[in-house]
Amino acid sequence: MKTPRVATATDQPPQDRATSAPPRPRGLRHNTRWLMAFLCFLGMTVNYIDRATISISLPYMTDDLHIGPEWQGVILSMFFVTYALGQLPAGALIDRYGEKKMFALGGLLWSVVTIATGFVRGIGSLLVARLALGAGEAPAYPSCAKSVSRWFPVRERALANSVWDNGARAGTAVAAPVVTALIAWQGWRMAFWVTGAVALLWVALWLKTYREPSATDGISAEERAYVAAGGARLEETPAEKTAGETAPDEPAVRWRDLFRYRTVWGMMIGFFCLNYVIYFFITWFPSYLVDARGFDLLKLGFYGALPGLVAIGGSLLGGWTSDTLLRRGWSVTRARKTCLVCGMLFSSVIAFAVLVPSAMWALTLLSVSYASLAFSAASVASLPADVAPTPRHVASLGGIQNFASNLAGVLGSTTTGLLLGFFHHSFVAPLMLSGALCVVGALTYGLVIKRVEPLRVSAA
């Protein structure tokens, strides 16, 4: 995986322009980019509400659908099979057809599937629904990463990514009280019908409101000058270009060539470790509170939201920290890697949750771990735009990175289930393994990724 050292990126890469942008324009009319980031946040929030509905509902679905414990881990992991595999084509399609169309198409599919899940009658139909949900949600992450890369200068990129990435925490936090209330009101089927309908409303809002940065009514001249000078990748949408056309100043990089780079493999391994632990909170965390800490439905709905709420602050702090370091003259490499390594190291406290007798102390440690993961995630989301050799590789790199990270969803959900069965429903081994992977992730970001800069390619 040795990288050729002949650079063909632009003469002044986005990293070099990070601190040389013109003054930030003031006023609402010059902040369209933050509206776009908020729309992405709403999309990810709804995405994770629909994703978390199964985790919260599963303990109450088992009797109706005759689901034994040996099937629960399989059901949770099926989503990640198609979600992980779907990242690869989703990223390439977003680079080709644009984030607006692909995010809307994915949202339409996952909303319909969520509603349909409320009608399942057995394990077979539930497995099919989980596979379809994974395919529908696959475009979400690379679409948001692509949007921020086009709308934001480098020195605002991490904070903007933390905004939409917080949809994961907000969705998980909102899902706990909302879904439990729906289950208590009308049962688990109603929970899927309502959350799926909310997703349809978001699709309509996205199609009506989201704009491409190249649209004449999408951005003021002052804002456009500010983000362009700061390194935003304001290319035309791929749909507006001739298929297969390459700009004269863009190196020809095939999609499969991206796997030749050490940096890309570091991104994949590091995000795998990070998401392995995050998906514990999305899949098995409710069961941990019920089975290991004795929480009832009321306590689950209240306390189950706390780690996600704390993690929202961790994510915003991670984005603000990375961008502040850039504005103070730190290199992109130093700023991003500092946040990545420190966040991953602190997240390893999840392993100590099994050692404390108090449920509240365990919840505190789990909240710190989740917040630390979110702190790192803001910089993780910025990496595809930071290292893409051309603007038309941002979503592709985001999809590749997210593909590897969601293999952790497949392995993590299943591995946790197997460990629980082997150790008689004890969560000690699963949480210890999660803590160890946090350390592995920190080492990967610190040592495998050498520099955070546009990938260097061979001259034609």
C-alpha cells in the first residue's frame, strides 16, 4: 500500500486555505450552509429513530413473534449486512447523481420499510424487513458528508459534521422515550407505524428545502466567496456533468484505486473500532439496562436517553475543538488526529462499567464513553473531504469508510449475543471487548494514518 509521491491535486489544497479565507459574512442570508447542515441533522435524527425502534421494541416483540434468544442477535445484525454493503455503491452513486436525490431515495425506502415492519408476523418477514431497512439507510452518512464538503470551508467542517452527526445521538435519545411511550400506549406495532410516517415527512421537507451550492438562489455571493476560499469543494453536481467526464485539473482516480492507500485503510480500521462500540448503544444498550441493571419500562425510557444526550455535547465539543485548533494555526493533520486519538482513548472507560456495583455509576461511565466516541466522530466525518483527491471522491470515500465501520454492526451485534450466551447473560466480556477496541482505534488513528491531506496520485 505504498503511495506514489507525485501530487496532482490543486496547487493550493483545501488544508492550505483553511486559515486564509475572507472574513465570515454576517447575517441570516449569508448562512445558508448552516440550514443545509440542519436539514442533514434532521435526516440523521429520523434515520436513527427508525433504526433504534427495533432495539427498544425487541424485548416486547419476542412473545408475539416467538423469537428465541438465539435469534435476537441475528435479527439485530441483519440490518448491518445490507447497510454495510450498501455503503460502497451508495457513495459512488452520490458522487455521480448528487446527495439531494440519493438521500431522498434512501429516505423513501427506509420509511416505507419501517411502516411495513409493524405488519410482520414472524421471524422470516422480520429478517427481510431488517435487510431492506439497511439498504434504505445506506445513503444517509455519505450524503451528509458530501453535503458538508460542498457547503463548508475546512475550518468549519468538523463543527458542521458534528451538527449532522449529532442526529445519531438525538435520534437514539429521542427514540427511547418516544418509542417506549408508543409501546405503552398501543403496542410495538404502533411504534413502527408512527416512526415510519415521520420519516416520510422528512423526505418531503428535504426535497422542498435542500439546495445545491451551485444553484443561483442557494447561496449569496459573499457566502460563496467565503466557503470557496476556505476550501469548500464547490464543484458542479455530478448530474450536471457528462457521464465519465473529468475536469482538466482533476486526476483520474478509479474507485477501486482508493483501496491502495494506507490512509484509507487507517480510516476503515479506526472507524470499525469506533462504531463497534457505538452500535452497542444502538442495539444492546436497552437490553443491558433491563437485564443487567434491572430497569423497568419507565426507567428505560428516562435513563436510556441520558448517554445519547451527553454524547450530543461531546460531538459538538469535538467539532468545535478541531475547528478551533485549525483557526489557531494547527495543521489539519495535527488537529484531526489529536481529537481522534484523545476521544478514542477516553471512550475505553466503557470497560469499567461492569466493575461498579451502582447502576448510576455504570450509566455515568457509559455516558462518558459515548460522549468521547462522539467527540472523535466529528473528525471522522471530516476525513473523507480532507483526504479526497478530487471533489468527486468525497462520498465514495465516505461510503468506503462507513462500509468498514458497519461491518462492526454485523460482528458486534452477533458477537455480543454469542458472548452473552456463553457467559450466562453476563455483559462483562462484551464491555471489556468494547473497551479494548477503543484503544485499538486510538492506535490506528495515531499510527496508521500519517498525514491528513488529499491523497497523492500518480501523474498521467
